Amino acid sequence: MFDSELVEAIGAVAEEHNLDRAALLAVTEVESGGRVLAMVEGRAEPLIRFEGHYFYRLLPRLKRNRALAAGLAHPVAGRVGNTRSQTGRWKLLDKASAIDRPAALASTSWGVGQVMGDHWRWLGFASIDAFVEQARGGVAGQVRIMARFIVKAGLTERLEDLDWAGFARAYNGPGYRANRYDDKLARAYLRHGGRMLFANRHAPALLRLGSHGMQVEQLQRDLRMLGYPLIADGDFGRATQAALMGFQKDMSLSCDGVYGPRTMEAMARRLPPAAGAA
């Protein structure tokens, strides 16, 4: 979980951009996996990911041939691999920068919001160097870039409506369901003190005995994470009802075996932050 200083910094950026504080905290947590900086050769740096297909597209022909020969560019996304180590990724960026520094910086996603450097003009920066300087200016700088992206992309209303699926689809692409970005965002939002909006058409339905589907499967995974043994099969049967009632009893809630607003909020506040940085 973020410390109080970081929470205040993110809250200040939310206020600057007229965004819901809890919503921006939730997006920051899920996008970053709770990890906001990496130590690279003694320096605190933003987390990055180099994209070889961007580099291929942004380079002129002669430099592109050099990058292809060095294994730094490819027309197909994902063909230029990134190490799990941020030190390794920064070394990869240094190699690409030796061929064409502006193109290399623009071919990299930066910071907690994983915003591509190639968006620098669209986001209103004077240059790619100004964009990177902001990204390397601490966590607040990274969050400002992400907030700019959210506003520029017209995603503010998605956050205001708590339309997590709509936001995740626009921000992360159509594959967001595979990583359950919308569920992670909803839970993180509640953990950070967000308001309940269960009348909203985008809010999860009540889950009870006989329910089935992806929401049930996620509930089962969450219960298992909290220490209530279950098989995540997507079917809300007696075992799931018993586990949920056990959680409700432990939380001094009404033991009705229904996954409703109070139970969802209690569970969201006890689940650990999203894990797995880029």
C-alpha cells in the first residue's frame, strides 16, 4: 500500500486535474502494481518498458537497419523482449538511444501510468525531453503524465461514473478482462475511500447462491486469498456461500451469504494491493 506522503502527492495531482482522488489512487495502484520507483545504478528511476515495434516505426531507414541488426527493433509488437529487471530495461534503452535518442525515448512507456513517450506532442509537452524530465521527476511527475492522458483521452467521465470496465477497455485495450483490470480497479477504489455507487448501471450485480460467471470466479479467488479455501470455478454453490458467510461473520456483518455492497466494501478494504508491475 502507498505511504501517506505518496497518497498526498497523488491526491494533489488529482485536485490539479479535477479528478476523483480515490479513483486516481486506484488507477495508480493497479497500473503500477504498487511499485512506483526502481533503483537503477543507485538512482531512483520510473519503471519503463521499451517497445521495439515503436522504435521500428519511428526510425528512418538507415537507422532502422542498424536497430534491426542489433535486435532492438521489429515490425511486430513483442518481438523485442524486455527483461524483468528494470536495470536491464534501462540498459536496453541506453543501447537504443545510441542509435537515435529521441526515437528511443518515444518508444518507451514511462512510469506508474505506463504512458508511451510517443504521446508527448498529444499531451502538450514541448519535446520528448520535457516529457521524460517530468517522468523522472518523482512519483508526482509520473502521476501528472497519467492524469494528463486520462483527461486528454476523455476518460474523466468513466472515472466519475465508476465505469471500471469502460475505463479499463479504453486505457488497457480489449484484453483488459484477461487481467481483470476492472475488478482490480473497483476494489482498489474502495480501499482508497471511494464512494459506493451500486445504483450505477456499471456496478457489479449482487451475487448469491445460484449465481455464476466471471464475477463469481473473482469473488472465489478473493475469498481464497483471504484464507477461505475455495475452488474458483465461477459457480456460486454451497461451498462459496459457506465461505462468504464465514467472512461476513468474521467481519461482524449480516451473515446472509449474499455478496452485496457492505460485504464488497469490507472485502475490498482487506484485500492486498494489486501486484505485478510491468
